Amino acid sequence: MIPDRTETSGLLDEALAGVAVAFQGMTAHEQESNCECHWGSAEELALLKTPDVPLDEELLRRTYWAADWHYPGLLLRRILPQVTERLVDGRIVAMEGLDSLARFFAVSPWHEWPKGQQAALRRFLNVWWVHVLVEPDAKVPAHAALPFLAEATTRLTPWLADWAEALVDEPARRHLVEAMDEWMYDLQGDALPWPSSHDIDAWAPALQLWVIRHAPAVLREHDASAELIEDISRFSLPDSARYDKPLSRWRAGRPWPE
């Protein structure tokens, strides 16, 4: 059940505190290394092996951007308290970090961590997603948060189910309208609207079906064109019937100027 908006701020504070406690004292592996020429200095690497010392923004970003760590799971645990705070305040944004962070989650075997750490992380991700959906001032749009969550957890449909439940709130409906701006071009081509290393063949149809079920009513409420809504209805048609007449202005992926 999606919490009431008035509860979300307190729940998010509790989830952040839970992450800080669960991952207190974590360090990189003592044998972890990286190229000084391309990643950073020995002094910076030593900071990752020192518990609970805050990392500056540049070092934090380079840590989850790098794809060649030997022990990424330990590094993720080291930086999670700062990473979760920055997800909330919007300092990790789409195309400048969320994609890299999702890949970092994907290569870190966090589902094998101690149960208390897994629970703290899962609770944060769940509460943060609700915050994104229902808080008018959330710093990350839902169409950017969803790919991160799907890639980081290798699951898509639970996050979509939460969004559907949250559509009683205006911010979640507005997020859906914004998402259609970003997604329509790819979905019309039966493609997932973000790069993925997971189950693309299943996720793209699942997202199309979710859009068919939930987007038309919301788009009508926001005065979307009949052509756009018709294009969405075509997702359920076979290719032979889908393009029997020209697509609307969304064919190019963005609305044409009026």
C-alpha cells in the first residue's frame, strides 16, 4: 500500500537512517586497486578503505562510475550512505550517474549481503520510489528513477505496480505524462526506452501493457491529443495492423511545434 504523502517524508528519513546504521564501518577490500592514471590517486583509494570518512563529490562519482573494480560489492556498501542521500537530493541524475550507479548495483551481489543490510537497502529503495511518485518537489523524475530501480534490482513489474497505485495522486499522474514524452518513440518500436542488460524481451511488452492500461485516462485528463492516445492503443496490435495508417506527431519521438 502506498503511504499517505504526509507520511512519506518521515519514512524516507527513517530509511536513510537505517542505511547509515546498516552500512556503518564498511570499507573497500584491503586488496582493492585501480589505475592511478585513469581512476585516481593512492590517497583517494586509501579513503575508500577507511570507514565512515565522507567522500567528496568527485571521488564518490568516480567510484560508482568505474566498471573495473575487483570487489564492487564491498565498495557499494562503503558508499551507500552517501549514495542514498544523493538520490534523495537529486545530485545523482539521469545520464550523469543513474545509469552508472544502476550498473554498479547490478554487478554487486547485494542480494547475498547479510539480511539486515539487504533489508535496509530494500526499504530505502521502496520508500524513495514512493517519494519520487507522490512528492511534488521530488528531485528525480519517475521516468529516470524507474530504469535505475529496474536495473539495480533486476525487477520491473513491482515498481510499475507501485506507480499504478500512486496514480491517485496528481504528482504520479504528472510523472506519467512526462514519461510518455520520453518513452513514446521507443515503445512504438517495441523497444525498451532505456539501455538494459536484463530481460528486455519481457520488459518492453510489460511496459507497453502498463502504458495501455494506465496512460490514456491520465493523458486525457492532461488534454493529450486523440492521436497520441490512439497510438498507445496500437501497442496491442500485431505489426500488420499497427501501421495501417500514419502515426501521429509522436512518430519522431517528440511533439512537433504547434
